[in-house]
Amino acid sequence: MKRSVTVVGAGPAGLTLANLIQQSGIDCIVIEKASRSQVETRPRAGVLEHRSVTMLESLGLADRLLMEADRHGTCEFRVSGKAFQVSYSDLYGGREHFVYPQQEVVKDLIGGFLDSGGDIRFEVSDVELRDLTSSSPSVAFTSADGTRETITSDFVAGCDGFHGVSRTSIPEGALQEFTHHHGIEWLTILAEAPPSTKATIYALQDDGFAGHMLRSATVSRFYLQVPVGTKPSDWSDEQVWEALHKRFALHESSWTLTEGKIIEKRVLDMRSHVVEPMSYGRLYLLGDAAHIITPVGAKGMNLAMNDAATFGRALIDFYGTGSETGLKTYSEDCLRRIWRAQEFSQWMVNMIHTDVSSPFFGRLAQARLEHLAESPAYRATFAENYVGP
Ligand code: RFL
């Protein structure tokens, strides 16, 4: 097989890229390890920044999103029983977050790509990337029916997430890796519970952080700060609800938390990881394959889609005019935004957790939250970063 671009991985990064370049007449193929139903039902992120929505609109793939997504412009902080809200949309030109589950974004992107004649091979295995520094790299894989196939292309887009094969196909020493473990873990819970709030809640109590994130009218995501080394089975459903009630509790308020059936309970390792540069020869890394960010600030899916937009534009330029400028600056262009998001996420991690590395940091978190509650200038900076600059 010969295609201009081989895209490895059908997550938000790979599918955004595939739609973008296919719409510009660049032939590509997407290969994906999981089945179509697996990728279309995998609940993960749920917050789209306005720029991601604008990009999906420009691809003609935002109709369902614009109809179904809830728009949010306010979040709430609860500190030891007292609440304050930040109307980040009002503070940043009316720009909002769109709450639309990642699996719905993926569904829309797969539908759009296949409807316009796209080629996605699901359930591939034994993927191997070869000749990456040549002008015709190739990707070999075993297809769902057991046939071994090889695709030769001009470029390979490594969009296969943190555990994929793309980044690990790059020889050791060719990339610089930046890793940080934040010293905390989150128990992440997905529950069939209608939201108990209209605004995302970040709550901080002496025994740790709790988050209430919005997903849909019937499903909510919750987070609980837990000690490093915790296993999901360490927490019974009853203990989860008890901790959530306690950490969200408000003095002098009749607010209540609506419980529901817990459908997913996992422990999320809170770490950050970035590689530089985000390319090697004709292999370009996009999304989680190149960088991991904590869920604090809800940036992961948006960064993945931004990488796709940046690389897509570079390819369109290359095939349209022969210019290699966009390809050469791809990594630098993406990394600027990635590091800014990492900086914001780290700032927020330190603000909403007790005892990240010592009790000293617990007190700094309180001071930062007080500053946010009191200072319009501080809130404006938060809004700019939270909405996406
Ligand atoms: P993905 O989504 O991991 O997709 C990679 C795809 O590659 C496939 N794959 C392979 N395919 C072929 N060959 C191989 N060898 C392969 N190996 C893997 C995988 O099956 C998969 O389909 O990466 P991508 O596209 O870079 O997208 C990144 C986002 O998924 C990720 O950053 C977000 O989910 C992070 N994230 C959040 N981001 C936000 O912007 N807002 C949020 O609110 C938010 N919440 C979250 C999150 C991530 C979470 N978890 C589970 C890590 C909440 C959670 C709990």
C-alpha cells in the first residue's frame, strides 16, 4: 500500500488530523489497535476549549456538539466549607468551555472521516514503524483478519497515545524527555448520577481535594485525592460517597450531592511528561504520544487537537506549495502552547491539593485560593489560562 500520510491511532489527535488533511485532498490511512466500538465508548475527557470547537466547526463536524454540549463559563472553589465562584467566561471575552464527552468527539470524527471516503483499519496488531529517517517511511501491521500489511508513505503521524509504539520506535537519546510526578494520585469515578451542580467544583478540605466535573445530564465524573499507591479496590463505593459528601460539604447551605451507580473507578497517576522535539525524521508525534498533562485544567484532549491542527496545516502547505516551513517549526509551535498548559496545570495542582510535597505547600495552596477569591487581576489571569489563551 502507498499513502501520503499514515496515521497511527484513532484518538482525538489522529482523527482530527485525518479529517483535516483528507478534506484538503491529501490521501491518508488510519490504523487503530482497538475496535471501533471500543474507541467510540471510551469515557475520558469531557471539556473542549473554544478553539477546539472552532476547529471542529471549520471541518463541518460540530453540528451535534453545538446542539448537545452544555456551555460553561463559571467554576466553583470550596475551601473548608466556604464557596466562591469564578466566572471565567465573563473575564475572558465571553469564551466558554463546551462539555461534550471525548467518546462523542471521537464518534463525530470517525463518522465524518468515513462519510467522506476515509480508510480506517481497526483492530490492527504488531505495528512496526520502519525507515523513519528516509523519505519513504513505512508502517507494518497485522490486520484484523490476520493479514500482514505494509504501508509506505511520505509521513507517519504517531497519534497512538502514551503507551503506543510511535515514541518508542525512536532511538534512545534522540529525544529529550521531561517528566514530573506530582506526588499525589486521584481516584477517578464515573457515576450514573445527574450533576449536583451547574459549575465544575474544586473542593479542598483538610483531608484532601475532591472534584465534581460535568459530563452529561445522567453521568458525572468525580475525583478524590488519594495517597500514592492507592488501589481502586481500597475504596468501597460507600467510602467514595462518604468522602465526596465530606469534602464537598458547605457550611450554612442546603446544597446536596446526588449519588448514583458507580460505573468506573480507577486510580490516575498524576504525572506530566513532554518530549522534545516532537518529531524524528519523517515521524511526527501528536497528542499523548508526545506529552501527558494532569487532568487539572482539562487541557489534554485540547492539546492533542491543537497538535493535529498545527501538523495538518504544515502538511497542507507542504503538499500545496512545497514549503517545509510548517514541518520544520511544528515541534516548536506546539511546545510553546504545551509548556504554557503544563505551567498552568502545575500551578492549579498546587492550588487545589493539600500537602503535595509538604504541609508548607498546603498553606501555599490556601494563600493562592484566598488570592483568587479576592483579586480581580488574579482571577483574570486564571480565566485566560483556564479558557485557553
Ligand atoms: P488517545 O486518546 O490515547 O488515542 C490514542 C489511540 O491510539 C491507539 N493505539 C494504537 N493504535 C495503533 N497501533 C498501536 N500500537 C496503538 N497503541 C495505541 C489507542 O487505542 C487510541 O485509540 O490519544 P490522543 O489522540 O493523543 O488524545 C489525548 C486524549 O485522549 C487525552 O489527552 C485526554 O483524554 C486527557 N484527559 C482530558 N483532557 C482534556 O482535555 N479534558 C479533560 O477533561 C480530560 N479529562 C483525561 C481526562 C484523561 C483521563 N485519563 C483516562 C487518562 C480524564 C481522564 C480520566
